[in-house]
Amino acid sequence: MTKALAGLILALALVAVMAGPVRAQAVPLPALDLRVGTTTEPARVVTTLQIIALLTVLSLAPGIMLLMTSFTRLVVSLAFLRSGLGTQQVPPNQVLVALALFLTFFIMGPVWGQVHSQALAPYLAGELDQATALTRALEPVRDFMFRQTRERDLALFMSIAGHPQPETLDDVPTSALIPAFAISELQTAFQIGFIIFIPFLVIDMVVASTLMSMGMLMLPPVMISLPFKVLLFVVADGWNLLVVSLIRGFR
């Protein structure tokens, strides 16, 4: 019994000796230390404000994507298509949003390319300051929005804000251009939705009239018209027609 106890103590001592180097070789883990204090260096305050401004812009990125690109028109038009087909949740919302998102990347590619070449690349190379880079980055985006914005909508927000009638496009503030562009895109999307609904509405009316004339009043017309609408859409290559029309609308 005494020998067993002595062996156990010796084994524990050996484990403790061997565990020492292992603990000494442990990989240090990164730590994040956030502190709020005072400083006498203005440069550090400016850097902090720039970080806060960057985080604010990142938090507004979804709104920028929705209201300053082609995303709104695309996703609303696709939603109208699904409603016209009457397929309930087919395609699902995730598919429609993803399709609208990647079509937005395709349509906005030339605009973002100009932003990169005129503003981002020179700013990262140290050739431009932050204010000049922001002004240059807005120029191609504003040109894109001006091409898609109706004068009536732009005049509405200019009058509400109390701005005088602009002589050139440079006199139009971005704060008035963005909401004008948004409602113009919604107006265009609803017009596209009306055109999408017409052939599907005709099929619904024909099926409903046929069922009524046959005396089959208890059979829902939607159940019969759905396969015919899907067949018409597939035969006409509807996805190709719709996507091509949407893309050409921004050219």
C-alpha cells in the first residue's frame, strides 16, 4: 500500500513537471481593448471620427443599395411576376431577392467601375483627399440616377425642400435626388407590373368564363388557370424576356 501511494505521488510529480513547459509554450490569444479617454493630439480625435463615420456608412449600406441602385425596380417587378402567375411562394422570396441583387451587380457594374477608377483607386493611392474622393464617387452615381428620375418627381422634392429651380444638374442636391429617384423607380416598376399582369389576367378571364359556361361553378378558376399561365410563361421564355427588358431599361 505504501509503495502504491509513493508511485502515485511520483507520477503526479512527473505530470506537473512536464506540464510546466507546455503551459509556457501556449499560443497567446488576441484581446480587444476599447477605452474612452482624453487626448491632447487632434490627429487621434480625427482618426476616431473617421472610424465612426465609416461605421455609419456601413450601417447605411442596405439603404444605399435599395434607394440608389436598380434593386428596387428589379425586386418589385419580380414580385409582380410571381403575383401574376399566382404561384404563391414559388419562386421563394430568397430566390427573388438574390436574383434582383445579382442583376443589380450586373447593371451597376459600369457605374461602380467609374467610382473605383475616378475616386477609390486615387484615394487609396494617396492622390486625393477624403472630401474630393467622395465628390468624385458621387458623380457617376448621380448621373445614373438622373437618367432614371422623372422631372416631375425631382421638381416635387425640390419644391418641398424650398430649393430654387436648378439651372444645371450640379445644382440639384443629392438629398432631393435620392427620394425622387426612389419614387421614379417605384412608378416604373408598377408600370412594368401592369404589363406583366395583362396576359395572365386574360387567361384567368378565359378560364373563368369557360368554367361558368360549363356550369362548373364549384371548381376554383385559379386551380385550372395556373398550369396554363405557367405553360404560357415557359413557352414564351418569360424569364429571358423579362430580364432582358429590365436590363435594357437602364441602358
